[in-house]
Amino acid sequence: MSVPRERDDDAYFLPLRDLKISPETELFLGLVHDSDGAEGARRRITAASKVRPAFGIATECGMARAHEGTRPQAVEAFMQKRR
């Protein structure tokens, strides 16, 4: 599920609290955006974690089509900040 860059508020993630998925299904949230990197991703992770404790982290939709060199920098910056 792609998460808009500007949505790091609790209200946006509240519907995830009642999301019913089977045990073998994994939820991934597109929280990593090139424009605000690790800091923005951390804000969105914090908000989402309040209502959904377990989820995978993905990049925003379309990041694979980013200009050469942009995507790896954004993802690497995010990973460095998470360590």
C-alpha cells in the first residue's frame, strides 16, 4: 500500500487497525520516499506502528522508474538511519 509523502498523521493509518488479512499474507507499506528519505519514513513508520504493529517497509510507487542513481541513494540513506 503506497503511503503519500505528506501523510504521517495517526488518522491516515487508523483504518489499518481493523484490516483483516490471512496469517500467510504480509502487509507492506510504501513509506520510503526519495524526497524526504529516512526522516520522513521514520515519521510514517511511527504513525503506522500505533495501529498496526507488524508490516513490511517498501518504497513509494514508481521509485523503480526514478532517475539513475536516485533510488539507491534514497534506500541506502533510509537503511543507514535504521541501523
